[in-house]
Amino acid sequence: GYLAAVFTGQLEQVYFELAPASSPQTFKTLNGGRPVLTATLGTGGARDPAILESEDGSKLYILATDLQIGKTSWGEAQRVGSLSIHVWESSDGVKWSSDRLVKIMPATAGFVWAPSAIRDPATNSYAVFWASGIYAESDPQHQGNREGPYIYYSHTSDFKSFTDPQRWTTEGAYIDQEIQHLSGNSYIRYLKDYSINKVVVERSDSGIFGSWKRLGYASTAVREGPASFQDIDNPKRHYLWLDNYSGQGGYECHYTEDFSTPFPVCETSLSPTVMRHGGVIQVKQQMYDALE
């Protein structure tokens, strides 16, 4: 089946949603509707969770933005926000570690948003991505103009120690990266274009750090927080969830079999409707049963 890690509405903790392989649009909230993971460190809030399985299948990791917007404002959160991410890990999907807070950007950054990770075969480690806006070294209070936001990356093998951050997007202003491995050196990435608030679709056939070609916009509407995954029963089909954050706030389902844009909306609407920016993975029957 499918396991989604999301936050919901304005509730900034990590909720789990489960769906069988036969119904990839109809999810059930686990843990009696309560969050499975609660941030205890940093701001006490966890948004935009990303979930991934380790290369050998022995562990699951969840990364999340360290932000509780009720304690701050969007202006402050972009200027002097957290420079760390929350990390949880589990060997069975049921019992999870407490969160650890890992600082991944220097003091010139104003924020670290929406971390996600993917296996990087070139380095035999995980590449971790996030968005940050940058201020001048000469502006420690972050009162002046900001550059970006840009997508940054770092490598890690254990989600404890990370290499120094590097820029991944070289131009424009982007947040909310989502990367999907197709096969071999072929990848699709989704980015929210911060200048027009739409999600772009790009493809690389030369690896994660190769050259990316713009395919178009996933939707003509204002959306963010892309989450993508492959259909279990029909591997040609890929789903893309987009958060209608300027409307009622919640994920809507799109699909594609050839990545031509924009992606059509799924025949069945996504439920529950309160799910927001997160990630989805396929899980084997044993884990599905344990979670259920």
C-alpha cells in the first residue's frame, strides 16, 4: 500500500495516512487521528514532512521543517527562522525515535524550509535538499534585501552529520523541491516557482546533479508542496499531490503517464481533504499490516 506523512490544516505535527494499493486516493488517518510524531525541539512545530526508506530497507526517515507559525509571523519566519530540520527514524514504521534537530545552514540564511532526501548513487549516500533565503554577511540582523530563495543540498549517510551546503538551483527563486527517480540516470523534479507561485516540472537524464530541462507547469493554478509517487498496480502512472494553499488549504491529486503538462486531475478526489505538504512512499504488506 501507500504511507503518507503530512501535516494537516494548521496543525504543525506529523500525521500518518495509509491507503491500500487498490485505492491510491483514499487514505485513512492512523493513530486515531492524532499526530504520530510531535516536535519536542526547536520551535515545537513540524511542517512539510518528507519520508524515505533507507537503501537496504532497514530504516525509515522523516525530515521536517522546524516552524510553528503561531509563535511568529511569515515575515519573521523568513528573516530569522530556524536553520535546522527535525529528523526522526524507525526500523518498522511503528516505533519511532524522538526528534533530533540538525542545523544545516549558516547564520546568513533566513530560514530552512521543506527538507527532502533521495539516494544519490554517485556518492553512495543520501542527498538532502531544502530551500533557504540568504542575507549578506554584513547584515547579521537580516534587515536588508534577501537573495533567493534557492534550493540547497548536502550529503549524509546517517542523517546526523551533513556535508557543507551547496546551491542546487542556479537561477530564479524556488522552494518545495520534490524529486522522483524514474530509472537509471533519469529523474523528474518538481519545484515551486516563488515568483509566480506555480509548480514547475523538470527532467534530467544525466542524474540528480545533471542538466535539467523544463517540461512545463504541473498545474495552471497557484499551488505548492508537491509530493509524487508511483502507482503500485500501474507503474506507468505517477501521482502528484499539490497543496491548494491559497484556497481551502489541502492536497489535490493529479496524475501523469508521460509527464506532459499540465497534469490532469485524478478521477477520484483525494481524502482526507485536510492533508497538506508532506510525502508518500510505497510500503510492503508486512509494514502495512503493522501500521494498520
